[in-house]
Amino acid sequence: MATPAGAERYLPEDRSLDSLAAAASGCHGCALYKNASQTVFGHGHPDAPIMLVGEQPGDREDVEGLPFVGPAGRLLARALDDAGIDPDLTYQTNAVKHFKFTRKNGKRRIHQKPSRTEVVACRPWLIAEMETLQPQVVVLLGATAAQALLGTSFRLTAHRGEPVHLPDGDGLRLDPEPLLTATVHPSAVLRDRTDREKAYQLFVEDLRTARSGLTTV
Ligand code: URA
Ligand code: SF4
């Protein structure tokens, strides 16, 4: 079979978030649509000033069709609250819109990290969401989301919580350029075995920094 060419050719002419979501529901831009239940597109108010970008939907998200409704989403909701960010001010999405998993003992579905090819294939949706939303602040949650926008040379451990810039010449139509920052993924906080409370506090701290980039709220 020919290699799927990515999401680009599924983009609709009308770029409202609703039109994008409707078009993405039929995306076959990579092979991930085959085993997942549905496309999990971004969700939030079309005027939301803060865009949060995760990796890909998890098991719950795949079933419910909405981003961040499982355990990672619950931690994220608590952290937003502790950072003083009203969830209604956020638009939440993922770098990859279909759940990638393997089956353990033929039953339980275990999250699998999307490949670079899949991230690149799905990137047109993320770019389109961003260009339509024109957020004031973009928070990249985890290395997959960060590298989707900033390239594979970006090191989260070296630059978490810092203002970062899109690579020159990436052609994104963003005006003005939002405050862009990357932090860990909420799942990484959940998985932290050393000092989960500390990991959580650092995560909240990064979200507070992101909030300070809001200009009109
Ligand atoms: N993890 C993510 O990256 N995104 C979700 O929507 C849920 C869990
Ligand atoms: Fe399309 Fe992205 Fe789903 Fe691949 S993961 S089929 S590119 S929506």
C-alpha cells in the first residue's frame, strides 16, 4: 500500500474550528485511524486565549471523543485550577489526533508513543487549529508536543518553562506571535516515582508562567 501522505489533503477550505473538526473526523493521513475508535480533535471556546497541546488521545479520550478526559486530564484540570487558570480560557488539543496503542494480553489497551512520521502527518491539523484560534499563549505539554512545533532538536529538559520561539521560516500565520512555552506532560507527573508532589508543583509553576503571557484577560 502507498504511504499515506499526511493530513494536508484533508484540510477543508473553511477554517473554523467546527469545520476543521468535522473534516478531521474523516482523516486517513496516517495509519492510526485504522485501530482507533475516532478522531479526537481539539476542544474549547473558539476565542480561548490559551492553547494547551498534549501528545495524543489516551484510552478514555478515544472512547469519549474529547481530549484530556482521562487521568492525565484530571491532573491537568487540578493544576490549571492551582495555577489560577479558568479552564474555559483554554482550548485543549493534541499533536496527534488518533489513539495509538498495543493490546496487553489481547485486552487492555496500552498507550504507544506516536512516531515522528505520525506526528508530522498530523501536524497540519495542529497548525490549522493554531492559525484559526490565534491564541495569546501556547503551552506544549511534553516532548512530543514540543517537538511537533519546535523540531526534534528541542530539548524539554533544558528549556521547560522558558519562552521559546517557532523556528524561522516555518510559515505559520500567527499575528501577533503567541507566548510559546513547553513543560512536562501531566502523565509524567502521574508517573513520577521520586517526588510526585514536587513534580506537580513545578508543573503548576510552569502553568503560572504561561498565564502571565495573557494580555487581555
Ligand atoms: N494525554 C494526552 O496527551 N492527551 C490527552 O488528550 C489525554 C492524555
Ligand atoms: Fe489523520 Fe492525525 Fe489521525 Fe493520522 S493521527 S489519521 S494524520 S488525524
